Amino acid sequence: MSREKQREIARRGGRAAHQKGTAHEFTREEARDAGRKGGEAVSRDREHMSRIGRSGGISSRSGRRTVESRPPGPPPGQSPAS
């Protein structure tokens, strides 16, 4: 079965359960615990965390001058080494 077909069947089942009133709805505590567990699982993957940290750093630099366009010398905010 294709992934799209499987998703369509699951979507229909979810909607039917909500209409019937039997669908599970998370409490605030359950949602918080699920988020915490997911965060712990993701953060164990050091390579993934490195990638997302790097991409965040790259996107936060948008609009700033690139390294090549900076004048020579120490990075901004640092004094020259003695």
C-alpha cells in the first residue's frame, strides 16, 4: 500500500473517531510529557542536533555581512590578542 493511501485511511479513521466522540484528546500534562520525551529522544542524536544548530546559526546570520566582506582583524566584539 502506498504511503499516501495509508495516510488517507488514517485520516478518515481519525475524523470518524472525533465525530463519534471516541478519539483520544491529550490533557495538558500528557501533551507536556509527550513533548519532553520527544525532545529527549531527538537530542540524543548528536549529529542531528549539530545539523539543526548549524542551520539555525546560518539563518540567524542572514542580513549580516559575510566573513569575506568584513575588514581584517578580530571578530566583532573581541579585542585584538596581546
